[in-house]
Amino acid sequence: MLVSSTKKYKKILNFFPQLEIVFDYINKNIDAETLDGKYNITKEIFATVQTCQPKPKDEQVLEKHKKYIDLQYVISGKEKIGWKFFDKSFKVLKRYNVKKDISFYSNPPDTFINLKKGEFAVFFPEDTHAPLCCDKEVKKCIVKIPVKYLSK
């Protein structure tokens, strides 16, 4: 997991130069006026802008992806995301759905990440995360980056 601000994204590029296209896209195209919907950044990388309500406590469960890395960027409002490093002892709530690239787990998060406008978190396949544990509406952009893209 990685947490930072778009103000400091250039430091991230020292480690992940492949993400420059993602940050350029966010900085040039994503703001409070961006309509909810799906946006293609490249053939393989896409962004989904969503205005979201907090999830009820019983729906705040950990999720995990295999094919995509999630970059969750807060456009407006505040986001609270639960996090826990995945291990094989996790209790499966919903098995992996290949088409949606997601599985759910009943384990509680170890920690919570609080993000405000302009901040983001990157979740790798070993990171389980429970989004929308916030108290109020949040507008966010979720960028899906194929795992293979960062291994180039």
C-alpha cells in the first residue's frame, strides 16, 4: 500500500515511473466538475469517477483484486478506508469473481487510512481494503492499473 498526495506524486515516480500517465491524467482531467462515469486512460488503464455514500457497517468488508492495482483518489470530501495485509488465513465472504476481479473477506481491518481532497492510496494485490468507511458523501476516482503494467 502507498498513501500520498497528488502534490507529491513526482516523488512516487522515482519508484514507479509507469504511473506518470495516470497522474498526468488525474491532474489534467479529474476535478469536482468531472461527471461520474468510466474514463479510458489507455487501452489497459481506466478510471471510474463515483460520488459515493458511506457503506453501512455490515457492508464495510475487505476486498482484494488479483489483476488490477487500485489507485483511489479523493476528488472532494473525505474517505476512510480499512486496510489489512492479506494472508492465507483470511475468511472468504465471497469467492473471487474473475470477471469483476474481486473477492471479499470477513476479517476486520488492522488499520484505517483517512484521505482528504487531493490525496490517494494505492492498493496492490496483497492489500485488502474496505472502502467507504467514511461518515459523509465522497467523490472519488478509482484508477484500475493492470498488475503487469507495473512489472514492466
